[in-house]
Amino acid sequence: MQPAERRRSVYRRGLVIVATLATAYMASHFFRASNVTIGIDLMRDLSIGPEALGALTGAFFFGFAAMQIPCGFFFDRFGPRRTVTGMLLLATAGGVIFTAAPNWPVLLSGRVLLGAGFGVMLIGSMVVITRWFPPDRFSTLTAIVLSVGLLGNLIATTPLAWASEISGWRTVFGAAVLFTAIAAVAVWIVVRDAPDGHPFLERKPEPASEMLRGLMEVLRNPRLKPILALNFFNYACTFTVQGLWGGAYLREVHGLSPIAAGNVLLAAVVAYQLGMLSFGPLDRIFDTRKWIAISGTLVIVGLLAALAIPSAPPTWLSIGAIVAMGFFSASSTMVMTHGRGIFPDRLIGRGIATMNTSVMLGVAVMQTLSGMILGAFEPLASGARTEIAYRSLFGFLTVILLVAIAMYGRSEDIKPSHEMRRLRPGES
């Protein structure tokens, strides 16, 4: 087989593998985002308040974050195929517990297992992309994976609201659990860790002590800390709006119906998908990752301020801010792409896992804090949260995201052109 033909064959097979992982990734986004649509129903059915709902939603991300470093070891030692398949089976078990839960503690346990099981999906996709494709395609393909995965987020908006009103949320979640089990089987059948001839396939498994030294090497990387700062807060702030309180805010402050609020969240997810496809190739166009991430995050700061500052804002402004936030929150993927460039291949699993730990731990903390912030305000007689409670939450998110941008601004940019020159050392 000629080299060009072989490259095309590897590329085609890599695309099939990435497509399989991206499809499985939909389940992760569905379960993580579902509370934004059925949150009020959960509070009513289980007789819990916003603090408990925030903790329940954050539990997914605590479980998710807890598995990142272990899965980094698993990826570097066992590869994506075995790791993703096994963890999807764990997510399936968590989904069964969550769907059948009779009370809040059992529901919480199931959600932790869901988060832990789905904690491998994005890292697994990134590791596969790193090993099957050249580095200047990483951002674009990662954006495509996220865009496909976000179909699960889309299903968790209006379709979930509509289906839950017809048959109840447990029936819908049962179908999602079945999808997860099927996805585990598909990953085992289709996914391969690396193309033929890749060094990963010829590796000698590192002993535990060597793997720990590799992790320490990742954590000691001086270029990592400012990247982790924005990683921790960027997605956490936007997802606190889009994945937990956005729907309740539209229903309680602006009086939208569950279906109407779900439509807004659906539009925000579609905007996020468009953002993924738009932001993905920008690093190759502008030959920067750092400044694309900063620009997109500054727009998010402005949108959060638009929700926080005006008293009694018109409904169109709040809807527009939430939808636009969906588009620009896609800039968070550029931070991950930036961070991936500072690690060698032998540490890629542990490096990406460390960055994703920061992302998901940030979401877990912010989901929990957000419930505490809203719970600190006296509710209305109907039990609804007040406008000032939501404005205080949005103001808090605005300030901490500005601080994160300032810290990230100290990072060194990793340009795609520099990475490609390292692959072609003979070029000037």
C-alpha cells in the first residue's frame, strides 16, 4: 500500500472510531444536563430545595472529576478501548440506580456513578484523536466530538420536557440507560487504541511507580497552572446557567412555561454546537489558541453581566444572553487544545485527564455553590426564587470568570504552526 493510500485508510478508520465515541458521548451530555429541564420537578417530587438540587447536580461532576486521574493512568496503560468500555458499563449501572431511586440519597448515589462512568468519554476521544490524526486536526475533531455529544444535551431540553410530561422522567431515563449499554458494546467492537505501527502498540507497560512519576511530571509542568485556572471556571460558569439554573430562571423570573424554557435551552445547545464547529478550526486560521480562548471568554463575561446588572430585564434580553452564551461557551475547547500541546505523547492520557479534572471539579464546585447562593435568599410565597437571588448568582459568576481570565493571561501560547514544524524538523 502506498504511503498516501495508507494515510487515507488510517484517516477513514480513525473517523469511524471517533464517530463511535462521539455518539456514545451523547449519553454523558444528556445525563449531565437533564436537571436543568426537570430540576423543578425533582424538587417537587422529592421535596428538596435548591441546595439539595445543586448538590445532586454537582454530584455528577464530583464523580466525573474523581475518575479523571485514574482514567489517565488507565488510558496510558490499557488504552481507550478497554477503558471506555468498562467505564460505560459503570455508567449504565449508575443510570439504573438513578432511574429506579425511591429517594434523594439513592438518587445521589446513582448520579455519582453516572458521573464517574462518563468521566472517560471526552478524554478517550482526545487520546484517540491524538494518536490517529496530526496535531493541527486536534481542535477541529475535538469540536466535532463535542458537537455530536451535545445532541444529548439537546435531547435534555424540549424533548425531555415534552417526554417527561407524557410518560414521566423515569421512563425517559430508562431509555437513556439502554442507549448507554448499547454504546458500551459498540465501543468494544469498533474502537482501536492506535493505528498499526504507532509506538503505543509497542509500548512496555509502565510499573505503578513510573506512572506516578509521570503524573508528577504533568503536575510540575510550569505551563499548566494558568491553563488550569481558566479550565476550572470557564465551563463551570456557563454550565451553571445552561445546565442547572437557566431553565428555572426563565420559569420563575420571566414566567415561561416548562416547554418554552426548554425551547430556549434547546436553542442554546444548538448555538453551542454551531460554536463548536465555528471555534474548532480557528486556531489554524489565526495561529493562536490562547487569544481565541480569552476573546470568547470575555464575551461570556459580558453576557453574564447582562443577566446580573439590569433590574427587571426584558425577557428577550435574558433569552438572547442565554442563547449567545451557548455559542461562545464553545471557546472553552480552545483552552483544552492549548493545554494538550504542552504534553508529550507518553503523558497525553494523564495530561488531558489532569486538565479535565480541573474542568469537572470546577463544575461540581460551582453547581454546589450556586445552590447555596440561591438558597441564601428568602423565596417567594410560591417557593420560587427571587430575581435578586438570580442576579446575585450571575454577578458572582461574572466576577470569578474575570479573575480566571487574568490568571490565564499569564500562559504561554501553543501555536499550531509551531507544532507542525516540530513534526517536520527538516523544514526551515
